[in-house]
Amino acid sequence: MPDNQEKIILTLNDHKKYVLVDQIILSSTEYVYLVDIEDNTNLMVCELDGNKLTRVTDEKIVNEVLAQFLKQNQNH
């Protein structure tokens, strides 16, 4: 997500607020990268299906998605 865009803040079921850092479609699935605004070490990759977010716990998928986020941002 370019720096000149307004950041999107989401409050999740854990009552913490997360900033939407980036999003990507990979293998027909949309993923978002979220970071806790109060604890930047608390980050997560979630699958976005409509308005539903599901945290991705499969390490292989998380690594693949994060690698694509990095690759995408290096090209900008």
C-alpha cells in the first residue's frame, strides 16, 4: 500500500486495532497483512473472504504470502 494513501485501521475480535499494511491475491485467494498498532511485533496474515478475515496459521502459506508482499513492494 503506497505511503500516500490513508491507512485502514481494523478492530478485530481480540479488541486490538490493526493497520492494513498490504493486500495481495495469490492463487485466487485474497490475503491481507495486518500489524497491531500498539505492538508492531504482533503481525498476521489473514485470508479475506468478503468481509470475513481468517488468520492463516499454515507456516508454508504465511511464508509464501509474505514473500509475495516483499516482491510486490520491491517493484514499487
